[in-house]
Amino acid sequence: MFTAILIEKTETGQTVGLKQLDESALPEGDVTIDVLYSTINYKDGLAITGAGPVVRRWPMVPGIDLVGTVSASETDEFKPGDTVLLNGWGVGEVHWGGLATKARLKSDWLIKLPAGFTPQEAMAIGTAGYTAALSVDALVNAGVKPEDGPILVTGTPGGVGSVATALLAKAGYHVVASYGDESEKEYLTSLGAKEFVHRDEYSAPGKPFQKETWAGVVDSVGSHTLCNAIAQTKYRGFVTACGLAQGADLPGSVMPFILRGVSLLGIDSVMCPKGPRMAAWARLDRDLDRGLISKIGHEVNLEGAIQAGHDIVAGKIRGRVLVDVNR
């Protein structure tokens, strides 16, 4: 038997609660894992609350991240006792995820835990931090240099924005972070932010052309926020888009793309191939100050993950939520 958060479909919506399940209920896969830690991401919050159409197979164990110890393996790539890491791959959407004490997954989805991280640190970083690293890698690979100008990071102090701020600051960029409350500035400054803009300046419809300000942007918000950031990006600047906290729409203009040569780079963390995935984790291993991880994340138990799912959708979460599934 194992314990899991189980989302079940009903005639009027869904139910969510802790369940004791037999291991035979686990889905197909060639690696069985004793889960140590998972996380709560915005997508997990949408699944738990039913606020978005995340769950596509019922019943579902949410949790798009996990780290754990292999207990059984049908592949030579992993053996019992290995500590493995998972981010994405539709887990928590179409395949049972990490908010449980056991998981069964496909070996193609797993990587070994990078040697520089403890299981707790890897999940404090999680998909949000890994997505932030993919975004930073995209800007660096596009040729954006610190001397080109400031980088705007939206969605702070959320998980993606928090880690992106820390990684960009470590790489020498001048980071301008969005905020909603004055109390967030101290936290963002500790991550490396040099200046701030209020998120309300970006959340309403804006002009298609605005003052050229940003050499690059890391956006996890979407909708009007993303469009305003694009409208303020410098000639031949780059904007990465990885989230939709404000909305999935893109109510802007093509003018910055065709008159300023701005490039919009999509960041997919779910189906990302192993090469870029490993490069992102290498950046995290190299550039993320371990002392910052405790500031970025806080821990809840498995039952507490349900409330955390509601809180993240309501915008009440700062940084990352680490879930000790055995507590």
C-alpha cells in the first residue's frame, strides 16, 4: 500500500483527498520509485483546484515533479538504490505523478539526481527552477550579454521568477524584477535584483510600441504582461515565454517583431529533450547559490500540499513549495 493525493471526477466536478492505494494500481512504467519529495507548481494548483483543464485522465495523482529512490527497474539505465529526478513529461496530467509515496514511470523521463544536489534541494528548485534555467539558457544562447542592458523578470516572487533572478544575477546581468507588495523587495534583493517595477504597470492593455528598455525578458505571466514586456524590448532583443499566470492569450501587436526585430522564444519544460534538460540542470548546479535555496523554498507535508495547491492559484505563494510526501 502507498499514500497518494487522488483527484477523482464526479458529476459536478471533482474531489481531492488523501487515499491509501495498492501498489497494483500504479500505472505502467519500467521504473518503480519510492518517492522522497515532490513540489507544488502552478499547474499542480490548477489540477488540485480544478481551476484549469490540466487533468486529462481520471483518476489522477497530481505532481509534475518528484525525486526518489528506485525500488525496481526493468532497464539497465537505472538500478535499485539510484536516486532519480523527474520534471514534466505529462506526469500529473495523463500519468500519475509525484504527490504520492510511490510512482511508476518510464525510464526515458528520468535523469539521475545531479551529484551537486540533495533530494530536498532538487525539489526546492523543481520544474519552476529548471524552467527558469531553460529561459536563462535561451537568452544566453541567443547572444544576450550583460552589457546589452537590463533584463526584466516577471512573475516574481514566484518560483520561476525567483530562480531566474538568482541565475541571471549570478551570470552578471542587471535584473529588474516585478513585484506586487513592498514587502517582496527585500526577498528579491537577496536573490540579486537591482531594480523593481510594479506588476500593475504591465497587467493592463498597453501601447504596441513603448520605450525601449529591456535587452531581454523572462516572462512566466503571459497575456497583457507579456505583450507590454515585448513592447518595451530593445531593438533585436529577446523575450522568453514559459507561463500563463495572467492568461493564455497574447493580446498584442506584431509591430515589435517586424519593426524592432524582437524575438519571442517559447520555453517548453514538459517535453524538453534530455540535452537541453541536462544543460539547464548543469547551470543550476553551477550558478545557483545553495544558500539561496532555503530562501526560495518552504516545506509542507503531503496533506498540506492540497491547501498549497489552492494558495498558489490564489497568488499567495512566494517562491517554491517543497512537499515531503512521507510526512
